[in-house]
Amino acid sequence: MGKENRKSENRGLENFCLSIIRWGTYLILFTPLVISRSSFFPFVTPKTIYFRILAEIIFAAFLILAIYFPRYRPKINILSISIFIFVGVLILTSFLGINFERSFWSTFERMTGLFTFFHLLVFFIILTSCFKKREDWEKILSVSILVGILLCFYVLLPGEIEVSTRGGGTIGNTSFMAAYLLFDIFFALILFLEKKTSGWRIFSGLSLFLLISVLLTSTARGAIISFLGGMVLFLLGYLIFSGKKNLKKMGVFLVLFLIVLGIILAIYQPTFIKNTIEITLQKMKPRFVVWEKAWKGFLQKPIFGWGPENFNVVFTKFFNPCMFLSECGGEIWFDRAHNIVLDSLVTTGVVGLLSYLLIFAVSIFGLLRVYLKEKRNIFSFLGMAVLLIVYFFQNLLVFDMISSYTVFFLSLGFVTFLITEKEDLFFQPAEESSNSPLGVLEEGFGRYLISGVIGVLTVFLLYFGNIQPANSAVNTVHMIVSSVNLEKRLDFYKKALNTLMEKYEIREQFAQRVYEAGFDSKENRQVLESAFLMAEEQMQESIRKNPLDFRPHLFFGKLYFSDYYFSHNKEKLILAEKILEKAIELSPTNQQGYWYLGEVKRAEDEEEAALDLFEKAIDLEPRLGVSYWYLAMTHKMTGQYEEALQKVKDAEKAGYNWKKNVNNLRQAAEIYQVLRDDLSLLYLYQEAIEIHPENAEVWAGLANSYANLGQFEKAKQAAQKVIEINPDLAPEVEQFLKELPQ
């Protein structure tokens, strides 16, 4: 009787754990749909935390299974070994890199550090250890396809409910969405070709139509081209490997036809090919600029790289001054090379790239080897091999986030099933499992003790690894919201710091808010003093942990300058100068360091030094207008108004639209006023009215210009407009009108 009870308990425990794992896996596949507007980086942080929480829960259930039922323990094969090697290299290069904490936690914007990779590895282990039947995998792939369908419906719904500013539905970016959809497309293709029942055919066929339609109508060119190339490769693979002689001949003929067609085009349509290449290269120029920096970074640390998640340091170290220009992308902060080969090389070195490529090589050759040996259904093997190739090539223009990582590791689990399916038919009934090596611990109190320990460790991970970062992300958003006063920002900031996760972004966000508050005379001085003190202490901590990173040095220097503006403490200028000089040392080709150090020099009455700094910024990239503006304002401060006016014109000629900013308008107007160029000043205000039609200050300037030119009626009309916009200015306007000739 005792033996029967024990068998029954074992069976109940096994089924309970398997249910948690099965449903937890299904829920994990819904990761791409998770979004929270109240979270910092709403398309990234909630998804990653959701995935990690579920991974930890099913891992706890898996540990219990593995302890009591040996058949669920991971089986070693060449693919699992390659994945363990890859993760091992990530760990090694993280320790050897320049910032282990960032490599481990990543940032809120990405959340793809070691901590997340451990969860992905656990997810893979569970998939390959607990799902051994084809029916299991068909259900899993179907759930993933269903998630892809829901994502597509969301993308196709009316724009007013679209929360993303860059497309991509709930994933938030078209490129990331397209990378994810590629997996579901191939899952649906495999089921459509393999399953013969009408229900499966209808489900997978309609899914294919919807998924492919959304992919092809997206702006993700890399994913689209990779997909189309993958379809050609899939067709050729089927013709060649199907085992039918006629089809094989057709496949060989098709390959030869494509080669001949390429040769003919090269001979008879060289202009078309040349133009196509030139257009492609022009569109790719922003990528080439970033890739060049990645390559330089790789050459400095070729073996183990700079450490995962540390490309941002490499990017600013080798910054290209043209990054501010639209032709180079117009983005000045990059933390990825947007190319999986270069990303791997620069962050993990040759060792990291080889370990990553090993996964693809083992998977693809393993699929081909098993198929050619056993001649099983070709579509699963060929489909997964082509999917991995397509996924790799589209990653030459983008990078992975949690949505694509989830289905990538899911795919590796399915590949493992395919190449070990015959070897893994070792399932036995629960009562036939071998005894646990833990002996008496598997019964009675020992069983509860083991479960309790696993439960406590899981709760610890859930709280410190996920709940705390989630709360921190929410508090960070509250701290950023513009309607919140500085005192409340400070309170939310203190709460946001309550996390083990890397606080780099949180500190920077708070420093930015304090920097802006320093120029606002309405802020509570006592609160602002406390905020400056805390922000400066926190930025010092960021620099201590990121000594090679240009960005925290730049923001810290700006913060000190704002503190000087607020406190008039010249010691803050000295500190700002010191930290900005270090910033320039870290990124000598980045104009920002010269701009802000130049402002510090102006505040120190070192105008000549400021002029030299702004001239250097112009020399770095003469086509960038804002550098001319900084130089113009320095000439203005020194009384060189002719030179100032010329630089204002140079700034506008170089594309800097200074008229959009009312403060800039005021500065330029002062130059015209000193030079007594009333006609130009009139034209300036007339243009400004088109940009700022409801700005009383601009209308007041226009009224003055009309008056100076003797156009008194127009001056009166402009003055009346000032009162309409801001009635509080009525006394001043009335005085102005009285002084006008009647």
C-alpha cells in the first residue's frame, strides 16, 4: 500500500510540474504582446521582466522534476554543448570587459545582459528536456503562430490605438517586429506542408497569408530581402534534397539559370546594376559609419572584445563628427553596431563570434545530417535550416531584443528535438523512473525541504531580479514626467534607485531634469540644492563605474554648469571644466564636448579659449550649423557683432534652424539691433511670426521694427496683437502706443 501511495504521489507531482512547465511555456510565447506605458522603455522592460518571471517559475518546477525523475534531466548533445559554449564565452568576456555590471544587467533600453541570457538558456534546457513528442512541439509552434497573428491584427488596426511611434505594433519597432515574424512565418510554413488534415491546413495557410502580408508591407528591408531569399533557398533545397531525380534535375537547372541570369544582367545591364548598388550604398551610409567604428573597436580588442553591452563606449571613442547630419543618420548615440557579426566582434571578440557561429553551423549541419541519414519528412528539417540562415542574414542589419531571442531559443529547442527525436524515445511511466540519488530527501519532510528551498530561491530571484527593476522602471517614468515638480521628482528618483539593476540610465535621466531645473528661477531653491547634491553624487558613481564612457562625463559636466548658473559658485565651473576636458579626451571627435566646454569658458570670461573650442567643433564637421551658432554667440559676447552676424548666417546656411527657438531669436535680434539693421530685423520677425504665431514676444519685436522703420500703422496692429495674446502686457503696450507719432 505504501509503495502504491508513493507511486501515486510521484505521478501527481510529475503531472503538476509538467502542467506548470507546459502552460508557462505557452505564456512565455506571448512575450511580444506585453507592453506597459507606465514603464521606462514600455516596449522592452515589461516584456523582458514578463519573460524572466515565467522562466524562473517553470525552472523551479523543472528542478523538482529533474531531482525526482531522472529522465527529465538534460541530455547532452552537440547543439546543447555549442549553446553552453556560447553562454560561457559571454560570461568570460563579461569578466574581461570594461564594465561587468553593464554586461550582466544591460540597460532598461535593451535588457539583454547575462542575467537575461541565463533565463534564455534555462528556457532552452526546459524545452529540450520536457517536450519529447511531435504533438508537443506542434502545439508550441501553433501558440507562437497565434501570437504572431494577434500582433499582425494589432498592426493592422486603426492608427489611433497604435502606441508605437516607430511602427512594429506591440514590439515597438518595425525591424524588431519583422525579425520576430520571420520565425512564425516558417513555423506556419512547416505546419502547412507537413500537416495533412484540413483544420491544420486552413489554420497554417491563413496564418501564412496574414504574417507574410504584414512583413512585406513593413519598412524592414533587411528582413524582407532575407525572407525572399529564404523562399528561393527553400525551393532550391526542396528540389535538390527531396530525393526525386526529376526534382533534383530541376533544382540544378534553376541554380544554373539564376547564375546565367546574373551574368547576362552584369553584361547587358551594367548601368542598372551600378545604379542599384549606388542607391543601396547611399541608403546604407549611416550603417557604414557605425560599422566603421565597430571595426576600429574590434581591432583594439580582437580576442575577447570590450565586453557584452559595451559598444556605446566604442562608438563614442571613435565618434564620427558627421553623425549629427541627416546623411549619416542624424543619431548620435548608438549602443549596437546593427550588425550581428560586428556586434559580436567588438563586444566579445573573435572568440565570441566563433561561439555564436558555432550554434548555426551545428544546427544546420545537424539538420541536414539527420535528414540525409533517415530521410524523414523534409519540410521540418529544411524549413528550420532555412529559417536560421534567413534569421542570421537579417541580423546583419539589426540586432536582437527579447521577442526575437525568445523565438530563436525556441527554434533551437525544436532543432534539438528534430536531430535527437529517434534517440530520445526513452519515456517511461512515472513509476518506472529510477530512484533519486538524494535518498531519504525524496520522501516526507525531505521532499518538502527541497521544494521549500527551491521556492525560497525562486522568490528571491523574482523579487530582486524582476520586481525591483519593474518598480524602478515605473518610478523612473514618474520622475521624468514634466508635470511633476522637482520635489516629487526627487522622491520618485530615490525610489527608482532601489534596485540591484544597473542605474546608469536612471541617474542620467535625473541629472537631465536637475540640469533643466537649474535654469528655472521658479524652482524651490532648497529643494534644488538637495537635488543638485544628490544628482552630482550619483553622476560621480556612474563615472566611477563607467570611467571610459563619454556620455556620463558629458552629462555630469552640463550638470555642474547648471549648478553654477543656479548657485553662482565658481567652484562648479572649475569642476565642469575638469570633467568636460575628460569627456573630450574620451571622445575627441565629438562636437558636444567642445560646445559645452566652450560655454564654461565663456562663463569664466575666457572668450578666446571659447572661440578656439567652437572653431575646433566647426573644423570637425564644417557642415554642421549648430557649431557656427555657438561661435556666433561668443562673438556677440565679446562685442564682435559683425563677426557674430556672419556666423549666424553661416549657421542657417549649414542647416541650423535657430529661428524655431524663441531664445535664439532674441539673441539674433540683439545683433541686428546693435548693427541698426532694422530692415533685416523686420524680415526676421516676419519669418518668426510664421513659426511662432502665438508668441507675444515675437509680435512685440515686430511692432518695434515697424516703428523704427516709420511704419506706424503696422506697428500699432502688431502691438494690438501682443495684447490679444497676452493681456498682462497691456500697460507696456499702451505706453508704446502713446510714444508713437499720431
